[in-house]
Amino acid sequence: MTNSSQEHHYFLRRLTETLNFVSSRKQWIKIMFDGDLQTVKIIVCVKQALDVTQIKADPATRQLITVDAKRKISDFDKNAIEEALRIKEKQGAEVTALTVSAEDAKMILREALAMGADKAYMISDPAFEGSDTFVTSYILAGAVKKIGEFDLILCGEASVDSYSAQVGPRLAERLGISQITYARKLGIEGSTLTVERTLEDSIETIRAKTPALVTVTAEINTPRIPSLMAIMKASKKEIVTWTAQDIGISKETVGKTGSAIQVTEVLAPKVERKRILIKGETAAEIAEELAKALIKEGVVGR
Amino acid sequence: MRALSEQHKGVWVFSENKDLMLELLGKGKELAENLKTELAAILLGHNVKDKATELFGYGANKVYLIDNPLLEKPLAEPYVSALTNLANQYKPDILLVGSTRKGKELASRTATRLETGCVPDCTYLSIDANKRLLMGRVVYGGNAVATHFCRTKPQIATVPQRVFEKPLYKERKGEVVKFDVKLEEPKTEIVDVKKIEAAKVKIEEAKTVVAGGRGLDKKEDFAILDELAKILGGQVAYTRPLCEDRKWFTDWVGLSGHYIKPALYIGCGISGVIQHVAGIRDSQIIVAINKDPEAPIFEIADYKIVGDLYEIIPALAEALKRHLKK
């Protein structure tokens, strides 16, 4: 063989190898050049909730004192953010955090960004004050429609302060998409979702097509704690802020006027307990006292 | 949003959980009598006609029945369309839905489609002077009870299990109203159902509950609680951190878990965060055992023992065994 034909042969071999490589990595290369088509678009709804452990009540009037209570991301919403980030790390996703609030709620969106969310939207208007779940889901639906396309909406199973578990299903209904509540495990492949959900006496595996809304429980993951660096970076990211008007919602349809549910009173529960301290020199002595007391109460023995 | 209208009449109840359905009939009857209106049960499913008789026996004047193969499995879309079509046709004043996880999402979606309000997990229901339904529920992680009313109709409330009593059964007759309507096809599919190994007696039904919290060092240590529960003929329960943080168990007592009101509750090594307290507050007698004299659970206890549960519990088991002659 001549030198040039050797070169020719070498070139052909390299070419075949390259083509084989390309063909075996088609999916990968497609993602590189055509990222958008492969990316799952996830919107995570987060709520700025009251830290319920810091709420106090006036013992005389049973009125609640909430002014000093800290605001924070509702716990399960953090699980929702974490789940979105895990999908992003596994298969590529664009994660958008969205909140609706009467007061400023940038703090919780900063936290979502620090955890790794790509975008953040705050829909905030004083007119939202006193909105029930009927209205909150209406505002969220308006915001989602303006944000545009999505494959998946993630929410926490409920908020830690009001614990109604209604906003997720109500939002799904308003958007006309399917919902899967109380997810403990979530998988997404193409346009198919496979979700394990925890019910009272069973674990159900559900299959659904995107777009869909999933609410997650704390079982699903352990939310990451962002690094200091990530927190600093997040403080520079943009938070898109819209008012009711920006998303085409009139003020009469939101807040107390737009709400179906009206609150008449909120009071700390009555506590009427005996609070008897049982003392004794030994465990046996204490146990004896307690056993006698319980028998007297008529709550033991049949 | 829809305005209040005089057209809406009657109290309706629905739950896919039979026990809960009967409890709703009990409370529903009281509300209906107060409003001088009728009580109706909603029966959804496939080949379920025979179940109507029992619902009459527990107090329903009427049963609205939709019998459709699409209702064989409890999936959101067909159930939501069944309920909304029924409500649009017959316009109930009040709709009570059982607060199971499925019931809650069904109520939320149905309320949205009917453009009305829904108050979830009500533990208090009554009729006010304006003939409105007053709905009370625990909010702020157990720190408060909020009372609501609904400006739109139907007024929808969901009700957890064991909050209201099941009424007495009596042979009674009633009217079955069959309703045929085209139902929405489900958008989701149930691929698999795994039963969770449930305790022999549901924790809600136990007369005595011995609950353990973070004061227990190891899962195995629950043996001493089991022993005490056995002597008392009761059940052992857990707090949320033991399930979620330590992953020892799967379901807990508290605001986000089971709501219980046994005759006797004994909390062992439980600090008594408000979320747990919200799930046990209505127990008849509360005993708290904790090393920390400042533990908040002592605030809501009838009998307080400041001490080591590892010493107190076995001693208590011994003492009770002696007294109960076992």
C-alpha cells in the first residue's frame, strides 16, 4: 500500500468512528444543540407562610398575636422546589418559582433561587389581602397563563399555616389539567408522569400525561440547604414582579370582596385541663399514684 | 362568582369512605332539621344501587344515584363531573364531603367548577341566625380555631373521620333519584395499588392511645410502649418526627396525620409541638410523661409526670397489671 492510500484508509476509519460516536450519542448531541425541546418546564408554586411555631395567643381574649411571627417558605413547598431541582439535575429542566402574596414576598423567592431555581415571579398586590383559596388559585392561574408554556406544576401538599390543601387541585381545575396529590415519588419520561402517592391505607401508582399538576409530601425528598455562595448569587438575580393589573385581573375579583369564604373569627382554642403534677420518690411510687388516678377517672379497665 | 340564591335547598353528603359517609349523615340530619329541609346522600359508583337502603336507614331522605362504569375507580375527572352535574341540576344548599385525601381533592375541584367556597377539615358545623352554615376548623398549625361562612352556594365543607358520631340505624324508606349524565373520561390512570399494612384497629377507633415521641432513643424501645398499650387494650401511636425524620414508622398523630380523641391518651417523650397537640386535644384524659418540666405538652395535660419514660412506663405497666389483675 502506498503512503497516500494508507492515509486515505486512516481517514475513512476515523470518519466511521466519528459517525458511530455521533449516532450512539444522538440524544446527547440533540440536547446540546436543541436544548429547548428536551427541557422540562416546571413551575413551582410557593407560599410565604407564617411560622406557626412563633404564633402566640392572649390567654385572656384568646386573640392571636401574629405580628412578631416570622414569615418563611411553607415547608412542603421546599420539597416541591427540591423535586423540581432533582428533575433538572437528572434530565434538564427550567425551574420557575412563583408566588402570590398581598405583602412583599421576595425573601422566599430569593431562597428558591438560592436553592437553584432559574426564574422567579412575584405576583403581589395589596388588593390580594384576605383572598381565600378560590381567589388565590384564580390569581395563580392568571400568572401561569402569562408565564406561558409549562409541562409540570409542583406544589406542596398544603401550606403550614392554613393547611387547606385546596390551592393545588383548584389551580389544576382552573387550568383544565390533571392533578396528582400527595406524591411521595415522581418520575417523568417524555410526556409521561409516573407518581406514587400516599393515601390513608394504600400507596397508589398513577400515570398521567403532561401538562399536569403534582402536590408533594415531605416524604418525597430532603430539601437542600443553599451554600453562602449560592445565596449571594441569588441576591443578584432578577425577580419579575407583577400586580393584579399586570396579569389582567380586576381588583374586585380578588381579596375579601372576591372571596367565597368569609372568616368570622379566629380564636385560640380553649384549654380546660386538670394539670395535676404527680410526684413521688421512685418511679414505682409515681406509677402507683397515676394508676390509681386513671382507674378513678374510669378510663382504664373494662 | 355566583350570588346567594333562595333556590338552593337541601343538605347533601358524600364520601367514598363508608364509615365517614354514615357519620356525615348523622351531622347532616341535624343541619337539615335545623333548616327544615331534606337530607340527601350522593351515591356514585357502578352497580351500587343496593347500597341506597342502608343510607336511608342512617337518615337520608333521598339518594341521588349515578351508576356508571367510569365511577368504578375513584378518579378525579369522572367524580368531579358527576358531582358538579348533580349540583347544577338539583342545587343543594349545603354539601358535606368526607375529608379523606381523595375527598379533599374532589371537594376542591368541585367547588372550583361550581364557583363556590369550600372549608376543609371542619370540626364544627352549625346553622346561624341567617340560616348560613358556620364552619369551624383548626388553623395556624393548631394555634387557633377559625370560623367561616360561605357567601356562595352550595356551601361546601369537608369533614374528617370520627369528628361526628355515626347515627343509629333504623329501617326507613326513601326516594332514589337516578341521574344519567355523560361523565368526563379520567385523565389519569391507576397503575398499581399497594395496601399499607394497617394496624388491626384503626388508631382513630382506639379507646386508649400510648404515643411515643423523640424521647425514645431507638425504634426497638417501643416495646415498652407496646407492653403498656397491651395491658390497657390500646394502640401505640407516633409523632411526625419519628416518621419523617427518623423514618421509623409511616403514619403519625397530629394536624397533618391522624386526628384522635381516645378516652385516655398517654404521651411519652413527646414535647407537644402545637401540630401534634392539634391531633390529640380532644382526648378525654391526657397524661404526659417528659423529662423536661418546661415541655409544652404539660400545658394541655390532666396528669403530668416529670421523669424518665424508661423508668416510669415499665413501672406504670406493672402497677396497672396489678390493679387490673392481669
